[in-house]
Amino acid sequence: MSRGEPAALFERAVGGDRGALARLLSFVEGGGEPSRAVARLSYRSEPPYVVGITGAPGAGKSTLTDQLVTVVRSGWPAVAASDPIPGADAEPVEQIAVLAIDPTSPFTGGAILGDRARMQRHATDPTVFIRSMATRGHLGGLALAVPDALRVLGAVGIPVVVVETVGVGQVEVEVAGASDTTVVVVTPGWGDSLQAAKAGLLEVADVFVINKADRPGATEAGRDLRQMLSLGAPTEWNPPILETVSTTGEGVGALWAAVAGHRAYLRASRLLESRRAVRVEKELRKVLAARIEARLDVVAGSAEYKEAVEAVREGRADPYEVAEALLESS
Ligand SMILES: Nc1nc2c(ncn2[C@@H]2O[C@H](COP(=O)(O)OP(=O)(O)OP(=O)(O)O)[C@@H](O)[C@H]2O)c(=O)[nH]1
Ligand SMILES: [Mg+2]
């Protein structure tokens, strides 16, 4: 077994080698057989607790994530007696990973390099692992690469992962779907909240953050959000709306407490397990769809397929019978 093979890399990554972990995630990102080899090595692991941070470009997600990393390293706060798991103790968080995901840039690195720079102060901290991921020809794209990456991070013993996604679109909603607690970041003013609402982010938000609260309009933004939320169906969990100033770290402790509160709620209500089960089911469906699509490509490239097209075109057969015959012979 060579040092560059997934199995050797995996062993080193479990032993704390962050370079090896980065290589494994590159395999995951690249897709194909190497990513499957990594999946075979990591599937038995305990999943990390995943906190998704999403919102419009420039809302301050990376600055917020950077601040959050410091707070998270101080551990899960003790949950108060009035909370769903009474008497739960404070729990240390020995390691944390940040995945910065940019679905809009197929590996150009622009925004991602900026993110890296913003999180530079953790660069030399061995307990903090920061990694960017972009779409790079992965079959099924990020929707499959992200859960694979999360499994690898869990397998090497990282208990908490913060996933930052750039932009407001379908991919963000999907990536948010991979999180246990989804934090939606907006800024003062109507624009962000409306955009988030249009993108369907209101429904996936477990916690709202009005960042840049040092600017005018934060109170109004909170009111607008509350109003938009009140239009939706009533829910058991009422997403808290918090204000932060990421540049100074103000409010970030309260944000972490809100995430901890949501986690306690998910655990007490058993929603954590059921949501994770739904996620696995969806993931499996995507894996299957990708495999079926690949088989379809093979069929569509065959001589029989070309002949079938001719047969339908010339009126010798109907599309359903030739499809049936193709499926049987493939
Ligand atoms: N005034 C103010 N500026 C902030 C605050 N948080 C972040 N910023 C600034 O907003 C700009 C964008 O911050 P980022 O953290 O890169 O935002 P982002 O949401 O990660 O941006 P993308 O990843 O490009 O979507 C930077 O210049 C930050 O310094 C804040 O609370 N107040
Ligand atoms: Mg960012």
C-alpha cells in the first residue's frame, strides 16, 4: 500500500495528519473510484454535528464563522434545567472543521481565497481544520460530495463541522438540508430577508442572524423577519432571531448558545435521528439516480439504441416497446 493511497491516507488522517485529511477530501471532491474508496473507509463513523451557515453573498458569513470557531472550541454550553435535556453538562469540543462551499464557482477560487484569508488566524491551530470545496465534476455534484466529506470528518474524530455556503439559491437550500442546525444570515434592510424568503431559506432556518447589527436597520430587519415567519405554518421550534457584529464578535456567544439550544431540542424530540435518516434516504436516492444515469448513458451509446431510434422513426416500433427491449437486453 503506497502512502498516497486512500487507505494509507485515512490511517494518517485518523492519527491527526491534516495534510492527509486534505488529500482525502480532494478525492471526495474529484468523485469517481477514489471517492468511493474514501466512502468505504469512512462510513462506520459517528457523524459530526453539522452547523450550516448560509445567506446572501457578503452578508458576513465567513467573518461570523471565523468568530464562531473560537467560541465553539470553548465547548457546548451546559443546557439549563428548563431546557429539553435537564442537567446536561457542558461538553468539550476538542476539534472543529469548517467547510466553505462555493457552488457558484467551479474551482476558480476567488471568493474562496478571500474566505481563507478571513479565517487565517486559525490557520496554525491544529484543532481547527479549514477547507474549501467547489464543484469539480463530481457525479451528482456537491449534493453528494458534502455528505461524503462530512463522513470523512466524522471518521477522523471531528465532532463539530461548520458548513458555510455562498449565495442564495437551490444549492444552498440543498446544502442546508445536510445540516443539523441551519443558521441563515441576513443584514439590515429588506433586501436580504426578501431574497432569503424567495429562495426558500425561511423554511430551512433553525436560527436567524441579523449580522452587521452595527449598521442602521437591524431592529427593522428583525421585525420584517418575524412578520414573514408569522405568515408560514406554525412550527414547534420557533427560530430565534439574533443580532451579531461579526467584525467585533458581538453576539456570537449568544449565537452558539442558540445552536446548542436547537441541538438540545433536536435530541430531546428525537428529531435529530429522524432528520438524519431522511437525509440518508435522500442521499441514497441521489447515489442511485447517478448510477442509473450512468447506465443510461451506456445504453444510449449502444448500437441497439441507435437501431431502436431508427425503428421508432421509421414507424416499425413504438417507443415503449423498444425501451422495454433495451432495458431487458442491457
Ligand atoms: N460593518 C460590519 N461589517 C461586517 C460585519 N461582518 C462582516 N462584515 C464585512 O462584510 C464584508 C463581507 O464579509 P464576509 O465574511 O466575507 O461575508 P460572506 O458572507 O462570507 O461573503 P461571501 O462568502 O462572499 O458570500 C467584509 O468586508 C467584512 O469585514 C459586521 O458585523 N459589521
Ligand atoms: Mg464567505
